[in-house]
Amino acid sequence: MNQGDYNISIAGENSLIIYFDDRASDRNSALIAETVNNLKVSIGCFIIDLIPSYASLLVIYDSLLTDHYLIKMEIEKSLKKIVCTKSTNNGTLVELPVYYSPESGPDLQSLAKLVGLSTREIIELHQSIDYRVYAMGFAPGFAYLGEIDSRIAAPRLKTPRLKVPAGSVAIADRQTAVYPCQSPGGWNLIGLCPETMFDMAKTPPTPIKVGDRVRFQQVTRREYMALGGEI
């Protein structure tokens, strides 16, 4: 990578932030994922946390062991070594089953009416793309996935729900996600996924990470229940 491809700034007394761009993209997501892996190897002993976002990476380090001059130098060394393209770093592909229906996705029919498609077309379009994990946030295990087909893009609900069931598969604008736990939310719900998206007892606690790809696969109600899903 060239120096002009990124910018490193002080973000706090023990943190630096790397800006790769001003927008999310497959390339930026792959760059961030590769940078995370490189920094874990090169300066992992100094790192407290690495927090990726859509087009940036926050590096939090132990100020008792090092300082931002050394960390910045090591970041620059790492970035210069990166040769990252879609073909060389495509992320791990994670397949998630989804039970799509008005029963499991209360906004499926209203979304179909809004975008002028049938529910069947929405389901087919939603599972026709491999989505990049752009960022993790909102709640532990909540992954922002993009970008969905523009034909099924829809704004957030005007009035958010107070309780969205864990496992809800949802759409908001050009993104899609799986709610890892019951929580408030304003995304359009189109189905349910039986997979556990966050479990502190597991290592790692989430089945996906920034830079990975997610593919949704439709399952029947019976298959969903057999996989541990609940209605």
C-alpha cells in the first residue's frame, strides 16, 4: 500500500486510528481484515484491542509497554507489506440458514408491497448475494452486512420495535443483518436464523468477523426448528 492510500491519526492517549477511505467497500473491508491479522502477529503483545469499522481501524495499545510513535511505525511497516485484492483476500465464507416467512419475518409482506415485488422475489434476491461483513457493532455479535440488491433496499421503520427477537434477519437501506439477541430495533424483519451469533463461552464468541463473507440459505420451518430455532 502507498502512504496516500491511508491516514493514521491519534485517537486518544493510548490509541491510533487508521483511515483507509471515507466509505465502505469490499476492498476496504478486506484491507482492514488483513491489517488486523498482520498487527496481531507483529505487535500483538502491545495491543489491548483492535476495533474495525466500515473504512477504519482503531488500534488500542498498552501505554505502559509502548507509545504511539512505535505503534505508528509498526502499523506503517505492516501496511507497506499488504498486497490485498478481492482474489487474494476474500474472507471466510459463512453460510447461515434462514426461515423466511410472514410468521418469522413480520415485515416481509409490507416490504414486498413497498418495493413492488413478491415475497418470493425478495427471498430469492436476499439469498442470491454473498455479503461482506463491513463492521461489528450496536450489540455484541451484530454484523453489518452489505450490500443488498438495490431492488429490496428499504428505509428503517418510522417507529422502532421495543423488542426484536434474537436471530431476526433484517434489512435497512442497503444493509442486512442478524440480531444476535433480543433488543430494540428499527430494521425490516424478513426471517429468522437459528444460529447463535454471540456466545461468550466460545472462542471466538462470534461465528463471523469483519472481512468475512456471509451467504444466507433458505430453510423450511421444520428444518429451522430442527436446527434449534424458536418461533
